[in-house]
Amino acid sequence: METAEKNSGAAAGSDPFNVEGPDADLHQVVIVGGGAGGLELATKLGDKLGKKRKAAITLIEKSQSHFWKPHLHEIAAGSMDLGTYEINHLAQSYWHGYRYRYGEVIAIDREKQTVTTAPYIDEHGEEVIAPRVFRYDTLVISIGSLTNDFGTPGVKEHAIALETPQQAARFHRRMVNACIRAHAQRQPRQPGQLTVAIIGAGATGVELAAELHKTTRTLVSYGLDRIDPSEDIRIVLIEAAPRILPAVPERVSAAAVRLLGEIGVEVRAGAAVSEVLENGVRFASGEEMPAELVVWAAGVKAPEMLKDFGGLESNRINQLVVHPTLQTTRDENVFALGDCAACAWLGKEGNVPPRAQAAHQQASHMYKQIVARLEGKPLKPWRYRDFGSLVSLGKYSTVGNLMGGLVGGNMWVEGTFARLMYVSLYKLHELALHGFVKVALDTLARLITRRTEPHVKLH
């Protein structure tokens, strides 16, 4: 925290924190949420405007580090080390000319153009940061999405969602402990022991199933010789819809089913779950399936705090409804992007799907919108460019349709080329945050380190 903030004695209701000092007269851009889209936008605005004092850029985020959400399944499976890939928000802001403020936004005053953050209480019950108020001229909401449990009983109590790195790491620890316990115990294994039930066969569920198949076998090979992975470890992918990957073309879904079947992952489509039990799941049919670990990856929704957030229009899954310019429908000074925004897909029915490529494109467009606002120019509508859908099945394959909407049809891709295209999605995110030189050096360093470490995280 800066000295000016320490000595100000400000609290909720006093002068906003982000307008103190030499930047008080600048256009105040406040970005709420440091996920993929929000962090890319803050970085570019800081580089292009903040460093040149053309605008004051503030990022408010309740986590102290950033991790690319599509990689969470690899943290859960143990094939990726969180510390190698996470980005510290404070360091990123220092390098790129914007201000990072730790906090969770809980209220907005659209008349005064301010947002308020909740107090931060540490694990000892002590208040570290009092409630704070931040003034904005342009506000961008980019707080992502959460898993939608659809009110299913037992989900919150017994299932693990993969919304944060901490949740993914928790699942991995439980998986490792389950394997160690099964190896060391003397009594016969119980029904469902070493069974992982993954509820929701979208991209996250499918990719997690494939990655778990690989990493559990690697884990067992490090001396847990009383476990036969082919016989003892069971991975079940459950989907209520008639097929897995319902949001992608049927050919991609069929290929994924074929590849998952080849490696021994069980797929149960058209199987709705009515309840998550302490040691398993209950289907709508009444059947019960024992399972030691249950992952809930079915459906997404925006955070509850966006429902009637300052009177802004939201839809049934709490997304803020925006115009094609990304401005919210009831306030031209408030924008939304990423998974928390309901943006019409121009030229097609429905809204833009919640994909990483959409957030990346919106962040680039949002930068241009803010520049246009500063220059007094009219804003332009954003048009989603569909680069297709790619699903990684770990080392086994990658399948998808590439550049679906750009060529008027679907170009089917599979194997090594598809895997390279899948990896390139993350590289585009890294390039937006760090630039070419740093990304190249970091990639080389990771390749070298990877050769000297276990191929799966063992704790």
C-alpha cells in the first residue's frame, strides 16, 4: 500500500483512494476483476496510457495473483505447477504502469461514480484493509464466472469445483492422499474407492478426465505398486445432455468420446445427477454410484453480486447485459467484458459463449473504446470472431474445429497440429501480458526445468 494511502486516514465515504496525488486530474479508469480479460486490459492501458499519464488506471482484484483459468484442470491433475505459471498482481502493475488495489467490490454508486470494496480480514480476525471507495470516469467489470450448481443438493458440501487455483490444488492433494491411502491400507478397498466422478462434460470436465488418466498412472508408477491403475482407478465423466461437449460441433464430441474410450475413461451421457452424496452421486433415475472424489464442472454463471448491481440490467445467470459497444444497457460509463457480460453475437442467435478467446478479443476492443472516449470519438461495436473450439486430451490428442466462423464452415483438426493451436491460445494471453522476449525466455526456462522435475506433482 502506498504511503499516501497509509497516511490519508480515508475510509468508506471519504475521498476516493485512486484520485489522490498527481493523477487526480486524469481520466480515472477502474477495472474490477483481474482475470484473463481484465488483466490484459489493465496491462495494455498501463503501457499505453498510464505510463504516459494520459489516464490513471486502477485494477481492483480480490486475489493477489493471477492464473489462466483454462489451465486449472492441469493444476487439479498435478501436471502443472501453480508457482511456475501464476502472475503476481502487484509486480505486474509495477512493471506496466497501472495501480493494483487488493479488495472485493461490494457496491456501486452510479450517481457519484464510485465503487466500494469490502474490508479485508485476515485469518486471525484482524482488519488489514478498511472499506475503501474508488472514483471512476470509466468503469469496466470483468469478474469472470463461477460454477453453476443449479441448486443440486450436496454440491456445496461434498463436491469440489475448479473455479480457483486453491480449489484445484485442494483436489490434487485429496487425489494424492487417496492413492497413498489405498496403497498403504491393509483392509480390502471399499466400493468407489479411487473412483473420481466428474459431473459436467464441457471442456473442463473432458480435459480433466484425460489429464487425470495420465497423471494418476504416473503417480502410481513412483512406487505405489499395490495399486493397479487399470483395475483400481476409475474415472467417470457424467453429462446430463445427450452427448458430451454439447456446445461444440457433434464431430468434436464424437472424437472425444472415441479417444476417452480408448484410454479407459467411462462416459455417461444423458445421466442427470439429482444429488451429490458424501461418498458418491445419486442420479435422477435413483441409481447411486460410489465415488471417493466428486468434481462439479457443470454450467457457469456470473457471481451473485452482479444481480441488480447498482440497478444495472442482468440476466438469469447474473451476467450484465451490454450493448455491442460493451457498455451496460443502463449506464454508458460502465462496461463489462468476459464471462460476466451478456453480449449479443452479432449475425447469430444468442450471446457470445463464455470462452477465453472472447475475453481476449473484448480486452483488445475495450482498449480502443477507452482511447476513443478520451479523444471524444464515437464508440464502435465489437464483433466476435469465432476461431473454433479446441479440446485437449493431454498427451493423447487434441481435437476441434478451427476457425469455424471465419471461413464459413468448420475445418476439422486433430493431433499434433491441433495441440499446437491449443497451446497458442495461452501463448496469446502471455504475449498480451509480457511481450515476446519475456515469453520466449520463460518458455525456454520451463522446458529446461521440466526435464529435471517429476512429470506429475507429488504433493
